Amino acid sequence: MAIDDPQDDGDPRDDGDPRDDGDPRDDDAFERLNEMADPAMVVVTARSGERRDGCLVGFHSQCSIEPVRYAVWMSKANLTTEIVLDCTHLGVHFLTDADHELADLFGSETGDQVDKFSFISSTDGPHGVPTIDDLPNRFVARRTAVLEDESDHLCVIIEPLDIRAADSPGSPLRLSAVADLQPGHVATDRRD
């Protein structure tokens, strides 16, 4: 199924900027709306051959009911994203409000310089995906599609396969609770 660009009216003089119509975007209002959403944080892990990594992700959601699909948006600056693009399966680990230290490790350190897994207990799960032992609320998924545009993140569509959830999963660690973290890479960085 092809999806048309809603901004493309066929006029070759149009450079594609939706704000050209005189209706400027209010970035402050958009930020306030996103603060209201305050998403739960997850750690995405992946392995390709001997390379493995994981990163903190705030952009993620179920994106299909039947068949079940989930989407994670991965920063183009992260080593984890490079590995995700080179593997077939990845792990999605849900953080609780007690997991700020793990969020700091996977959000502030970069796999380009540090083996994050050397600081934690992990197990090779299904399909060799590294799973974080201290994060029992997780699933291993098969990568089904990758969507890319000029933005600073890729959308990775996955099919959850091996799903684990504690009987009492706890309260999620929210974006607002990790706002103090300094990212290992800024979003505008790009990998060569």
C-alpha cells in the first residue's frame, strides 16, 4: 500500500515545508503537550555478531492490534540503532521508578566508549538478544520494518515474541523523572 505525502500538492515550486502556508508552528505549545504525555521509558537492546548495545528510549508504542506490532523510535546518533539495523531481533525492557540508575547507564553512556553490559547482570535471551536481568518486564521482538525520513530518529516496527511481565510490574519510570540525564549523544548527531 502506497502512502501519499499529504503536504505534496504536486506544485514543483513547493519545497515541502508545511509552515510555508503562513501558519507557524508553536513549538512551546507542542512541548507542553508532550510534557503532558510524559511517556514511560524503556531500554532497547540488540546484538549483531559480537557487537551488542542498549539505549534508553522514550518514543515507543503499540502500533497495531492485529497482528500485534510495536514501534520504537531510535536515535540515528546511537550505536544501538546501528546494531538494530544489522540484526533481526531486539529486546524492549520496561523501567520502573526504581530503575533510575539503569536509565542513567543506558541513557547517559555511549556504547562507542563503554560496554554498558559490563556494569550489569545480563543473559542472552531468545535469538541471542541481550536481556537485562534486573528488568523482568520485557519482550524480545522480531524486526519487521524500518521507516526513515529526514528526522533524527528511525521508526522500527517489531513483532513481540517472547513476552515477560511481573504479576505486579510497578510504576513506570517516566520521561520527567529522567530529565536530569545528559544523553551520550545529542539527537542531531548522525552516525557515519
